[in-house]
Amino acid sequence: MSENVRNVIIIGGGPSGYTAGIYAARAELKPLLLAGYQAGGQLMLTTEVENFPGFKDGIQGQDLMEEMRAQAAKFGAEIINEDVTEVDFTQRPFTVKTYSAEYKAHSVIISTGASARWLGLESEKRLTGSGVSSCATCDGAFFKDKVVCVVGGGDSAMEEASFLTRYAKKVYIIHRREGFRASKIMLDRAKENPKIEFLLNRVVEDIYSKKDGFLESVTGVKLKNTVTGEFEDLDLDGVFIAIGHIPNTGIFKNQIELDEKGYVLTQKYTYTNIEGVFAAGDVVDTRYRQAITAAGMGCQAAIDATRWLEDQGIHT
Ligand code: NAP
């Protein structure tokens, strides 16, 4: 077999990919980790992470990812910031292509994560991390006694809004119509919460901000009524976008089994339907979506891949 065939290629440079890298490197698999151009995953979009065990005083999302990456590299993971453009899992060794190279591997760990769906406003992009967030669990505590809004009408929006009432004095749920995707129980819980107010038939047209030196912070939103077409301004300090997530699986379509929403389906543990291909983190996770759960799954995938390679007699 060709010398250029890697034992394992890890696709994705978020908590699951880097943790898989640490474990695979320590198992002496010499993993190749294709971290993507925007390596680091969703934690790069947040500020302080207070719930990752081991950092009692919190750690900046970017610093946490740099530490994980450095830890994987320290044990010998080869890390390249390239986006994977194409894979071929129809024959072994598997093929993984980037814009500039083609790699072969006996096994692959998919940890490409999921991306929060955004509204697509310029102000939303500019203010992400400065009052705009897609993760109440990550950033809610920064809004103690403040006024915030949650955009969306699904379970995530209800859950985030209810969670935010622990900190915020007022939480608006802004939803574009009157019907909800949220389950009745989650919706009822939000409706019964005295700190939550629903603003229905509204979409966010813009997010207002003020500048204090270099620091920019959210001051309000411009809303459009989807029924009357009227505009209104609402003063608030934080905007949480909860309009769903999109698993990053475009390149795996027709290569591997995905569920109806595009998440990778795992069979048992981190095994996918293709022998030798494993998946971990938010790309399979429709439920927890936390850095720590993604990291845990990355560890599992690396152990599964290591044992599978041993069983195949490829790496002993
Ligand atoms: P979701 O169910 O797809 O809901 C997304 C919401 O965002 C919808 O109300 C949708 O409005 C709205 N939306 C989408 N694009 C929008 C846009 N461009 N502008 C304004 N609004 C927009 O997503 P989710 O709430 O993240 O839930 C995903 C899955 O996870 C669901 O299966 C859910 O049950 C599950 N989940 C479960 C729990 C739990 O049980 N604890 C917690 C969270 C999530 P429309 O309704 O008008 O399309």
C-alpha cells in the first residue's frame, strides 16, 4: 500500500476535531487534521467561555481553541488550515481533496460542526461578540439585568429565551409569524414566564449600536411588521439569534448517510454507515451542541478509529 496513505484524516478544526487530534496523535496515528480556513469552529464567534471545565475564571473562546490546537500539534498532529472540497468514501483508502491537495486515508473522522443560521444583516455580522450572539448558554451571563431579544420561533428560541431570563430583566421573543415550530411544552413555558414578551409578525431589519472608543455595543433593533409593513424601534442590549443551525455536511452528500436535516447519522458509538469513517461533534449532534460534548465525542471518535485501525491490522 502507498506510503502516502494516512492512518486518519480529521476534517474540522473545532473542539471535536482538535480533541480527536490530541487522542489520535497520542495513539501515534500521526493524524492529518484539516482544520479549514476559519479554523476554531463556533467558539471563535464567542467571547468568554465560562462553562468549559478546567477554567474556573473562564477563558476566551479563541484562546481555548488555540490551546486545543497547540495541544494536538504538540503530540504530533499535522494541522493544515485548508477547507475540504470533496471526499470519496466509495473505495478504500478514502480520498480527501482540498483546493490545493489530494490526500488518501485509511480512516476519516468527520468533525465539521454546524453553523448557526444567521439573519444575514451587515450589522448582525459586525456586532457578533459585541451584543449579538447565537448562543445563550455561552453569552447569557453577560446580560445581567439587561434587556435582550431572541429571534426565532422554534424550540431553540424558546429554550434560549427561558434560559436568558436567569440573567436579563426582560426578554423579547421576536418571531416572523404567529405560528410556532416550537413544541407546546417549550412554548407554554416561555409564555408563562413573566420576563418574556412575544413580538409576533416581526422581522429584524437592522441592529443599532453605539461606539465607546473602540468598543461597540448593541443599543436596539429596527423591526418590520410582516403584516402591516410598519417599522418600529426597540431599545435593548443584546440580540440572540436562534433561527436554527445548519450542519456542515454539504461535501458529504451522496457519500455518507445523513438525516433529513443533513446531520451525519451515526450507527453505534461514532461509527457511520461507511466502515472506517467516524463522525463527532455538532455535525451529528442535534441536542447538546456544547464545546465540551463536542470535545468528548472527538475523543470517542479517535478511540473508535484507533481500535478499528488495529482490528484491520493497519496500525498496531
Ligand atoms: P427550527 O425548529 O428550525 O426553528 C427555527 C425558527 O427560526 C423557526 O421558527 C423559523 O421561522 C425561524 N427562522 C428561520 N429562518 C429565519 C429567518 N431568516 N428570519 C426569521 N426567522 C427565521 O430550529 P431550532 O429551534 O434550532 O430547533 C432545531 C431542532 O432542535 C428541532 O428539532 C428542535 O425540536 C430541536 N431542539 C430541541 C430542544 C429541546 O427539546 N430541548 C431545544 C432546542 C432545539 P418559521 O417557523 O416561520 O419557519
